[in-house]
Amino acid sequence: MVKTESTVESGAGRGAPAEGATEVSAPAASRRSARPRADALRNRERIIAAARELFVEYGPDVALDDVARRAGVGNATLYRNFPDRAALTHEVVLAVTSRTTLRAEEAAAAESDPFAALSRFVHAAADERIGALCPMISGVFDRDHPDLLAERRRLEEAVEGLVARAMSAGRLRTDIAVGDVLVALSQLTRPLPGIACQGIDRFTHRHLQLFLDGLETPARSELPGSAATLEDLRRS
């Protein structure tokens, strides 16, 4: 029988493959070493997804044991990835923001009509539950973390592009700003955790469409106050 991974000592040095032995190829060894890392990555993604769902359903103070249970992992796995609630919340906010930015980019690429692109994004962002970010970032949370600032800026730029194109095409009323879109989107998709009316989610897209109809030109009314800018949102 031919032994594998065996070595012999020789005058030329130690560790040379024995005659007739088969060496383990680098790609095979790499695949073996990468497998646990892939499993760990999947566990991490399941934890973030489960936390996002539970934060929406019950608020950001949901027990982390419940997050681990929803993700199908042990508590030790959760805490190995996220040592505390702040670390997990950080990753959930980052994931939601990143996914929402992707939806804006997809809408811009998929729709030739600028207002249709903006509408597509608004509905897609609602499905990402962007409104759940508000309760998540209240309390003890480093909202100025460099990763979050960079991702937030990417989202702002993507939405600014959608709004600017729709306005330039004469499809969007000119007395609003990007902040108005984001504020309305946040308010209309913000969950009401811990209550018995979770079924109201089925009205979200209906109410978003009413909001979008109010953005189209010609404007049917004069808006009170001033347009909400991104700078206004950052100061709030």
C-alpha cells in the first residue's frame, strides 16, 4: 500500500517526499483550510440576518440568546463573532445600509424613466426595512464609526443621484430635497416593536405609493416649511 504525505530524511534535508508517495497539492490543502472559514462566514451571516429580523420584530433590545436561536447557532458562536450587543448592532446597521445602497444602484441601472427608478428604489428600500435603523442607532451606538460613515455616504450619493435625475427630467417636484425622501421612507417603514399590530406592514407599500404620487409633478399643493437636506438629517 502506498502511504500518502510520508517523508524520509536524507542528506539533502528533512521533509522530502518518500519515493512513491503522493504530495498533497496546494489547492487541495487550501480548500481544506478554507472550509472552516466558509462555515464561520455562513454562521456570521446567519446571525446578522437573524438579528435584523428580530430587531425589526421586537426592537434592538431583543435577547441575544433569541438571536442565536433564530440563527440556528449556539450562544458561543454568536459571542465569538460579536462580543456584545453594540458589535452586533454595528454589523446589522452596516448590512442594512449596504443592501439599501445596492437597491438604489440596481434601480438606477434597471429603469430608463428617472421617476420610475426612484419609485423602484423606495419600494425596495422598504423591503430592506431601512426604517428599522432608527431604533437601532438610538442609545449607546457609535454612529460616527468610519465604516458606517463611508457606507452612509455611499447611500446618500446613490439616492442623491436618483433624486437629481428625476428632478432634471421634470418628473419630480422641485420643492423637495433628498432628506425629504429619506425621512418619509424611514417614517413609513419604521416598525412598531412589541405590539399586536404587526399586520400593518401589509399597508407599507400602499402608503409609500401615496407618498410617491405626491412627489410627482405637477405639484398639487404648496409644502409648508423648508426642504429637508442631508445636512439637516446629520444634525438631527
